[in-house]
Amino acid sequence: MRKFVIVGSAKIAGRNPGETISEADLPNINIEALVTSGHLAVAKPSKEKKNNGEASVAVTGDHDQCGGSD
């Protein structure tokens, strides 16, 4: 099951920006439209393990809207 990070400024399914959400939390929602429009980013587990044995989550996508300089 895919997981996503809320990257937009709006809440999605009652969750706040920065939180992780799964496909199961988004029934009958056009997930691809939320990804394409920049509200969600696909979360991928990294190879690095946290102390509790769970994989940490890395966010993929365009982060230009964060205001960073190149």
C-alpha cells in the first residue's frame, strides 16, 4: 500500500500538512490528482533504519515551493 506525505497547505482527510497518510485513508479520492496538483507527495521508505526498526520516510517531488534557493 502506498503512503503519501501532505505537502500542500491544506488538510487532507483530517490530517495536517507534513503528516503521512496511506491509500487506505483516502477511499474514493482521486489520489493521482492530489499528487499532480502538489497536495501530496509519494513517501518512499529509505534504506536507513530508525531506532525502533521502522524505515524512515523520504519525500519525493518538486520542493521548489518551499522557498529554498539553488
